[in-house]
Amino acid sequence: MKHILVALLICAFNFNAVMAQKKDSKPNIVLVVMDNFGYGEVGCYGGGELRGAPTPNIDGLADEGFRLTNFNVEAECTPSRSSLMTGRYGIRTRKIEGQEKPRGIWYGITSWEITIPEMLTEQGYATGMFGKWHLGDTKGRYPSGQGFDEWYGLPRSSDRAFWPNSTIYKKEYHPDLRFTRVMTANRGEEPVEHEVYDRDMRAAIDGVITDKAIDFMKRKAAEDKPFFAYIPYTQTHEPVDPSPEFKGITGNGDFADVLAQTDAYIGRLLKTIDDLGLKENTIFIFTSDNGREGVPRSFGCTGPWKASMFTPYEGSLRVPFIIRYPGKVPERKVSNQLVHLVDLFPTLANWSGGEVPTDRILDGKDMTSFFMGETEKSPRESVMIYIGNDLFGAKWHDWKILLKEMDKGYTVKDVAYPSIYNLLIDPKEEVPELNYLSDTWIDFPLYQVLEDFEESLYKDKGTPDE
């Protein structure tokens, strides 16, 4: 009996040691980024049932985590994805070393930039990407050359799915038109092209992305290896085509069907994490690259905010953001503190034990203490607003300055005097003078934000063009 008790005690000790080790091990990271997905789509942000499709899985994620109401991105797909991957504003990654004029916004990033997956690889992570890249489609600049062990998805954007189905495309006039194809690649390898990305594949791809991501998580869990699963879905970028499985499921049109489809896919990802026993040690993030499409026929929703992507307004810059990390991030927490997409790089570096680069300007702020509820205030005070290579303005706490405005036709209008908004008093940015004359002190911090950033951009050496 004595020997049995000793054996049981040893087993209990070993079990507790293993559990403690797992508890303190590096967290898995699942990062879901929607495409042109507005603030007002899901239920916990005022959408869901209101948009014709309840979103119980995404809403449940918010119940178990931290939801931000002032999470900011850049106004266009490529700059946002660049900011996310590097922790640096897109304008920095477009500036060639030794030259003043930045590259065009569609250039993406070079191999000189250090990405989240490269940083995590140094910490022993397996890295997989499943979805839209849009940060470079030449040798060395695909995901397989930027830190990902494996990739399935698109090099560019979903609007090209229209091309193969065009009824007026004339090959004799444009024989070299290059249709986008689905691609796969492993680290260090050139991608392999697969089927043409037409309307049928456009409808199916987010389901395939989900399958591939789930397979990746299962394989890495079996290897007992920490993983980073980056899942940039292709919806709700045009064309908004639901898969046959979800077509007509809501009775409220294609957009609502895609919303229901997306929520179901998020549910599958969450269930996989649960089934693998990884929930307690997995950071799960749900967000978007920018607000709704700019064209009216997209039928996206930005909630209470003005305008759409490609603009300097809140409907372009504010998107959903939910983070769940059981035992670390508090449940059912909501904050309107300022956070930006660039902040994910240093925050994930902190949680994973990774290092942030010190040989370049990093714009991201470490949000670890804020996300964990150790402080109610975000370390971020300001956000820069660029469209293309033009500086449009900045946000500082609840205030916003715009050096240029836009009309509904996306015509840029230079203003004689910058527009200044208080986003708590005037969230729709309708009357720039509202409550401003009694608060002209705000000129000083707003202009200081602009001047400080422009000075830092001038001092920044820029990105070597490699």
C-alpha cells in the first residue's frame, strides 16, 4: 500500500509539472483578418440580426474576451496588411532608402522588413497562412519568402475573380491578361499555381481556407509545437459570393448569407481549438483590414461611422477587434481606448517571448498590460491617417484633424483651414466646428502629432528595395 501511495504521489507530481509547463508554454496564435469588413456587421457591434444574419460564434468570442470600439487600421488593403505584418505604418514600408518619394501603395513589403511570422519563427513557432496576401507577388516576396512555413491562398485581391467570367473580355485585344490563380508554397519555395480564381472558386475559397487552417492546427498540435495560424479571409471583398452550402440560407440576400457563412467558419475554428484542448493556451483575434467597400453595391455596413474604405473617415479606419486569451485577457470587457493594427507586432512579441527590431522605427505599442486589464488606458495616444502616399490627418485621443476632406464621389478637397472633430460629440464627422471654438487648445497636441510623425518619417532611412 505504501509503494502504491508513493507511486500515486509521483504520478500526481509529474502530472502537475506537465500541466504547469503547458500553462507557461508559448501561446498558440490564431489571427483572423476579414477583407473590407465594416464595423457594423456582427452582432456584438450592432449588426448580426440587424444585418439579416445572427453571428453567435463571433458574439460568443466577444463574451469570452476583450472587444475594442476604437481599433484603427489603414484606409486600404495593402497598407493595412503591411502595418500588421511589420508593426510599421504602411508609408514607412513604401519609402525606398535614400529616396524621398515612397513607392505606390500596391507595392507591399520587401524582404528587408521583419514580419510577425519571421519573429515567431525565431521562437520556435510553426507558421501557416491561409488566405489573401496582397503584399507582393514577385520572387522572394510571397508569404513563403516572408516567414511562413506554408501558404494556401491568393497573391492578390478578389476583384480579379470577375475577369474570367466576363462576357465582354476580348482575348485578341488583351491576350496577356493574367488571371489570378490559387497558389500554394512552403517556406523558401516559389509558389505553385493551381486553379483559376473565377466566380465559382471565389464562392468556395473561404471554406477551403478554413479546412486548410484546421488541418494545420491539428498537425502542429500533434507535434506539440506552438503555432501561428494567420487566416486572412477573402470576404467581404467584392464579389460577395456565398458558397453553395450557404447560398440562400438566410433568405436575406448574398451578403447576409456570407455573414452567416463567416460566423460558421469562425465557429469551426473555435471548436477545433476546443477539441484539441488548446483553448487555455491560444490567443484568438478577430478583426478586419479596413471598412466596407467603397462602391454602394457592396452593401457593407460601417455601423455609426461615416463613409467607407479609401477615405479618412471613421467608417474606413474603425473596424471590429476581439481578442480572447483565457486567464490572461479579461472576459466581457469593452474599451474605447485608441489601438492600431501596428500594435499587434510588439504585443505578440511580448506574449511569445519574441524580439522587436531595434534597427528601424517601430510604430507599434505593446498592448500587453492594457489587453490583460492591468491598466485601463492604452499606451497609444495618436494614429496617423494616410491615403496612398498623402497625409490626410491624425487622431489624438477623441479628437481628429483632417488636412483634406472627401466628398461622396471620393474627390479630394483641400480645405482652407484643417477640419477638427471631437469624435465623442460628433461621431459621424458632420460638423467640424462643433464645440471647437471653446476648445481651440486642441490645435497644439494635434499639430504636434503631425509634426512629430513627419519628422520621424524624414529621419527614417527607409526600406532597402530588395
